[in-house]
Amino acid sequence: MSDRTPRPATIYAVAERAGVSIATVSRVLQGTNHVASATRDRVLDAARQLDYLPRGSARALAAKKHEAVGLMLPGLSGPYFADLLVGFETAAAECGLSVALLMTDERGLSSPLRQLVARVDGLAVMARPGQLAPDDLASLGRWLPLVRLAASDHPATIHAENTASARELTEHLFGHGRRRLEFVGDPELAPDAAERYAGFAAAHAGLGLVPAPAVPVGFAEADGRRYARQVLSRAEPPDGLVCVNDEVAVALLDELQRGGVVIGRDVAVTGWDDIMTARYTRPGLTSVSQPVRELGRLAATALHDVIAGGSTPGPAVLPTRIVIRGSCGCPEALPPDATEPQPGPTKEETK
């Protein structure tokens, strides 16, 4: 029995398996539109079966050309992704690395993802549930250093704590006497949303209560407004809304106020992320602060360390903290840097 490591597949093997020329394989993997869909599917199936990737990244690693890292995201809308990208790009630049960004909702090892992997020395991935199967992640990890963001399905994962803070936040609302709570967010859309709902449910279980099913809305402002209109139409609305993020919470809060609801009295509203807008709503939005920029910074730094010859990092969980403001029913407090207004000049002083 030989203990040699199997040689990686070549473009010739993919072409032979798919029954096409190597030029066709190249066009498919470059993402051009000049290939029939049936042929493209055959080529991609052959590449998956053979675990094939254009070996540009391997050549870069062999030559120690640590010049670029990749970041795969499911989208780039909203302050969360903006902060994540700032943290990632800032740390990469400090390490002398450029950043190649891929935004995709495609499932599996798609052509855009394969092209990205061929151009970088390491990759940080944030994907929606089911977007990348375990075999896909295993293949990526064989091709180049890999870090997972906001997930727990990979040894090298970096994410913020969700469950304990969500439980504490929900218990805080129970402490205000709230009992008809709803979690506004879809656990099926993202691992961190699932963890937040788990904390919401755990707080109910601690009091012997059964949590309401999660409200399956997205993460955008429009999702919050649509759900607020549903709440306004109900005969017995909830008295507390634990929102999956601040974008949903701020939009929902505003729409409820337009409908005559007094936030903090008629209904408690909380968010997550503690974006700047949360400080300026009236009342201020109770939220959970998480270090999103630090999440991006750690991902880029971890990739640089592995590329430079270090060991693969273990999982890292960044702490989160609850920020209490008036939307949960607590008395509104002045910001830490606020001061009492000073009296203006007298008439004599202005003469």
C-alpha cells in the first residue's frame, strides 16, 4: 500500500471526465457566458467530482507570494457588512495584503468562488445556511487556508457570542413584566439569528414558558416596516419585540410610532448590533453591541498568520454586551459624554 499523497486533478482530467476540450473547461471556470448550460453543468460536475481547482493559489503559496486574501459574503447591504469589511481590509492592509471580495448567494463551489480561490492565498467565508456543504468546506480547506465567519461548522471559525446575550436581553424584558414576546427574525437565514432565537427560547424555558415561533422576516429595513404594519393590525399585539438586528428594529420602531404606539410603554423593542442610529432614535434603542470590525480584523490576521507559516487558528468567540436605552421601558439616560446644558449669556454680557 502506498502512503503517497494523491496528486491533485488537472484540467486535462476534468476535460476528459466532462467529454470536452480543455479550452471549454477554462471558459466555464472563468465564468464566461459562451458555453451552453448543459455543457457548463457537465464541466462543473466533473470539477466537483475530481476536487479540481485552477492552481493559481497553490503556485502563490509555493512561492510565498502573500499578496491577497479573499472575503466571501452573502451580501453587502447595511452597516454590519460595512463594518466587517472595514475591519477585514484594514487588518489586511497592515499585513501587506490586498483583498478580493466576492458577494454571492450561489450554492456550492460555484464558478465565481473557484475563480476567487485561484487568485488569493487565503479565504474568509461568511455563507448562508446550506450555501456551502461540509464537503465544499473540506475542499476549500485543502486548497488554501480557510476561516469561517459567524458560523460554527468549521474548526477555524470566528464569531460573536449570541445565545447568552439574547437570553439576558429577553430576561430583561421579562423583568419589565412583559410576557407576550416575539422574536423578529428568521433563524433559517443565518447561524447567528438561530443562536439569538435559541437564547430567546432559553429565557422562556427558564420561566416555564413556551416561546412564540420566530417571525420569519429578513434583515432589512423594509422587513421591519412590513412586520410593524402587521402588528398594528392585530387585536392583541405583542408587548415585546426582540429584533434580529438594529435595521429591523429601527424601522419597526418608527413604523409603530407612526401608528400611535408608545415605545417603551405599549411595547418594548430591542435590536442587535448597536449601530450609530440606535443612539438617536427616540426613545433610544436598547441593543446588543458586538465587535463587528474586530471580527473582520481577526479573520484577516488569522489568514495572514497561517499563510506566513503559522498553525491553523482554533475557534474564537468575541464577547457581546447589552446596551440599555429607553425602548425597552427603562428610563432614558443621557449618553456618557453628554453634559447638562449651560445657560446662555446675559443681556449685559452681550453688550
